[in-house]
Amino acid sequence: MSLANYYPFVTYNNLKAINLLVEAEVVKRYLEDYRLFYTYIIKNGERPDTLAYDAYGDSTLDWVIFLTNGIIDPYKDWILDEKQLISYLEKKYNTAVEKLTTTTIASSIAYYYYKGIASDSPETIASYNYNMTPATYSKLGSPAGWIAKSVWDYENEINESKREIKLMRNEFVSDFKQQVKDIFNNG
């Protein structure tokens, strides 16, 4: 059953709307107990519905994965495979992805990060825990020790950060579903 079937409705400006605020209560209660979850690495091309089927025997339980991982928009918050990422970036930046992989074209640089110079200690390098925009880098006269990060590398890092998620252990899903249903019905 879809999660949307559990949400209570509220009236807002004379319109019937789903009350999204009730989910926070149930999720917080469960997320605090790390024993209910295990770490899962999403495989290339794996979809939420197929993962839900493999993990829980029911593809409609993808909402459990979304809810327990803070995934609000599965189209934006779920990891993209390489083909999807390329398509997304070409639309977002209105250019061929090949142009986004280089750091020799100014418009392909996402930011600069401090890599250090030969005389820097590891502590000095670590103290530069910020990034510099291309405009600031240019205004400062291309300071030594700063390395460009391409748009491709930047966006790929963001995408890859979505690969590791928490899966609720199967033996707790039934209780979780009931708790969600109870809170939503009484919310």
C-alpha cells in the first residue's frame, strides 16, 4: 500500500491537502534506534521499488525506504545511473557533459579547494575547510595551492553520496507500518 494512503488530510485555505508534518514523529522514533537498520549500498541502476521487493518482498514498500532515509523526491534524492546523470547535467547546465569534465574552461569549474603547497603541514591544509568560487579565485590572482573541481566531479560526488542508505531490518517493517498508520490516522 502506498504511503499516501496513510496520510491524514487537513484543510488549508479552503483546500484539502495531505498533512505531511505527521511523518516526522514516527520517523524520529524509529531513526533513533540504530539496531533497526543496516547499511545498504545501492547498486547501479537499482530502483526503489525493486529494492523494496528484494528487501521486504513488496515493491509498494518503497515508501519505507524513502521515509527512513529522508527521501522527499525520489526523482532528485535517489542516486542516478551514469546515463541518467549525464542527461540531468546536460539539461541543468545546457551543455554537453564533456565540457563539464574539464577544469580548463572557466564555466566548467564548480569551485576551488585547497590542496596545499609543499611547505604546508597536514594541519594547515585541513584548516582550509572551505571552497573558493571561481570569481574569488580569479580576483585573488590565482593563489597557489588551490585546485579546480570540475562541475562533473562536483555533481558526481553529490550523486554518489546518495548511494549509501539505511534499510530497515525486515522483522521491524510490519510494526513500522502499523505505527505509521496509527500516527497518521490519529495525527
